[in-house]
Amino acid sequence: MDLGLDGNDLWWYNLRTQKVEQGQGDPNSERMGPYLTRAEAETALERAQARTEAWDAEDD
């Protein structure tokens, strides 16, 4: 995903540490993102869970 921003400006949710981080960090396979804001990264798991639940409901 090219957001036209320097990678150091972007936010990630680290699945290994369960913390939000900015810029370079663990490999992307261990992170969710990138996100434009810290707030978006902080809610990454909740939004992913909501999407999964919506997809599961469509399958019923």
C-alpha cells in the first residue's frame, strides 16, 4: 500500500508485543498496518474482529 508517506510517519500494531509502534520495527508479518494515525493502530484488533464477525454473519 503506497500512501505517499515516509514509512517513519506511519503507525503499526505489533502482534508480537501487542503495542503500537511508529516507523521501522518488527517484520510486517508480525504487524498490522500501516495506519495513518496512532488511534487507528490502537484499534486495529477491534476493527479486525468486527470485520471477521460481519463476514461470519454473511456466511450464515
